[in-house]
Amino acid sequence: MAEDHQEKAAEVEYELAEMEHDADGLGDKIHEAQADWERKQADPAVPGADDEAHRGEEEGPPPEADPPGSP
């Protein structure tokens, strides 16, 4: 019975190590994507990446989003 617990503990520790490794890899990908996005925002040759496209978002949906006849 103690052997079953030891086997299960070893299995869970292995799974934990795999999850930690995957989390580290995901964190790296997130940082790479953020750095890539910041490079694109700084490059005027990349359409749609500048901050000007996001101005006015707080004002609500664009007028064309309102159905005809709505107030």
C-alpha cells in the first residue's frame, strides 16, 4: 500500500514538473509576443499597429453599429 502512494506521489511530482516547464515556456511566448507587438507599434510601416486606431474606443460603438431607426 505504501508503494502505491509512493508511485502516485512520483507520478504527481512528474506532472507538476511538466506543468511548471510548460508554464515557463508559455511565459516566454507571452513576453516574445509583447515585444513583437511593441516593435510593430513603433514601426509606422505596419498598418493598424499604431495607437491612433484605438482612440475613441471609450466613446462606444461606431455609428454604423446602431440599427436603422434607433435613437
